[in-house]
Amino acid sequence: MNVDEYILNAIKNNLTDTEVHEWITNGNADDYFYRIFVDYHGLPMILENTLVTRGFELLKGLYSKE
């Protein structure tokens, strides 16, 4: 799994499809950073904000192709 896949999986595991759609169509990259957690050696950790921004950009690209 590469970093982009890791980020997208973290977003998918923490936000509903509706939240992702709202985020991508009406939001900013910073809107959901506090809601995206990953497992770090058994402990929840908020995904670093630059990675959330990368995920936002990836999702915007995916949504624009649909």
C-alpha cells in the first residue's frame, strides 16, 4: 500500500460517503482533519494535517473525473 492509498483508506474509515461528498463539494481541506484517525501501534492518532490535505486533493481529483 502506498501513502495515497493509506490516506484514502483512513478517510474512508472515518467519514461517511455523504460527509466525503459534502467535504469535497463544499468544504476546505482543513474541515475534517480532526475526524480522521489512524491506528498507531494500537493507539488512535489524528492523521497529520498535510496528509489530510493530500487526501482532499486526491478526492477532488477523483470526483472531478466522475
